[in-house]
Amino acid sequence: MDLLMMLKAGILGIVEGLTEFLPVSSTGHLIIFANLIDFYKHTDKAFVDLFNMIIQLGAILAVVVYYWKKIWNTITHLLPSSKTLLEESGVYFWSMILISCIPAALIGLPFDDVIQTYLFNPPVVACTLFFGALWMMYAESRFKGHVATPLSATAVTPGKALCVGLFQVLSIIPGMSRSASTIIGGWACGMSTVAAAEYSFFLAIPVMVGQALIHFLKLLKMPTPLVNAQWCALGIGFVVSFIVALLVIDAFLGFLKKKPMRYFAFYRITFAFIVLLAGFFGLLAI
């Protein structure tokens, strides 16, 4: 077994767990760090792309565990009753999530291979991190409310769900960040930062499961099956990303209740320049 490959898989699992729900682009960070630690040395680009998608399921599992009571409540109260309104039922909640998924599915699915071929590289990530940070700061000053209302006290209408879904389309470009895009979409339709972030967490479940399923189907079509080392790397990355993401979710929500999102914008700008400098000095293959 390639122990160095396993160590690098664990490092990427930490990166994924730390960044999946922060508005800094987990995919962009995985592209950069896989390049920086030369993860490609141990395998091919097709597997690295698959790895980056599959380990995101570990972070999504963390959402399921963290919000299990809420998810279970939507299941046990799936249909409205004489004592509950339609808007309080599980079918309504997940219908809103489905509406939010539609725009990205219609636009992203047909161009998935093209996006991975031409946009999954450090220069694109650096540019989108930078311009996405400027967009985030503008949106926060323009749209953000000042009340930290949780999602449970927020009325999510079909119009709001579609608005968030349209903003999520931006995250198709690596480096833009699905979390940042959906939170900005939440701001634009009147949600608080906390409510928008929580909605983004739930929205991540079908989105990331769908993306992982697509890449798993691609795995079945690969000319050569995965070797044991690759399966082990997937398992390590998945478990590590789950543990780290579970710790990050609560801390992130606590941060949003007290601090503005522009701190993440400052980080994105700084990281973008570091990526470009690393490429200039030959530390990244760009």
C-alpha cells in the first residue's frame, strides 16, 4: 500500500471538511491542494476528479448527522395534517429544496465534462476566488439583513427557493463556492445569513449526492478498475472529511451569528494571490 498516497488522501479530507460549508470553495481548494501536494503523482487525473467528488459525501453525511432531528421530523411529518399547515410539512420543505436544485441541474449536467476539462485548474480557481470575493462583499453590503433568524423561523416560498437555485448556478465554476453562491442568493430574497447558510446545508445533500452518483457512474465506465490503494484513499478521504466537517458546521454557524461574511472574502483574495505566486515560482503546475 502506498502510505504517502494515504497521507495525502487524509490531508485532502481535512481540506474538504474545513471548506465544504465555508464560502471559500471546497472544490477550488481541493484542486489547489491536490496540485500542491502532487496527489496526481500517485494516480491519474480521472481518479483525482472522482476522489474530489466522492469525499464530499463525507461532509454531506456530517450535515445529515448534525441536522438529523430536523431531517427525521420532515420524514415523520411528511404530509400535512389537520393540525399542521402545508408549509410545515416535510413534503413542502423538500419540494423547496428540489426547486432550488433545478437550475444548476439543467445547466450543470450537460456541461459537466467540459467544465472539468477546462476549468478545473489553479488559474481559474484563483480568478474565481478573487472575483467571487468582490461579489460577496458587494452582495453583503447590498442585500444582507441584520437579524440572525434561523431557517426554522423563515418562510421559504417557491420564489425564494428558485432565487437561491439560480444563484447556485454560479458555483458550477470551481472557485465560486456553492456555499457563497447560495448564501448570497438567500440574502437577495430576504433571508438572514444564518437561515441562508442552513438552507445551503440542506441544499447540499441532494446536490452533492447527485454529483457523486454521476461520477460513480463514470467510475463504472472507466477502462481499468480501481486498485486497492485507490479504494483505501477514497475511504480515508471520506472518513476524515466527515469528522472535520462535523466539527466545522457548528463553529461556522456560531461565527455567522457574530461576524460578517467579508472576513471570508478577505481570505479568498489573499489565497488567490498566494495561488498565483505559487504558480509563478513553480510550486504549482499552472
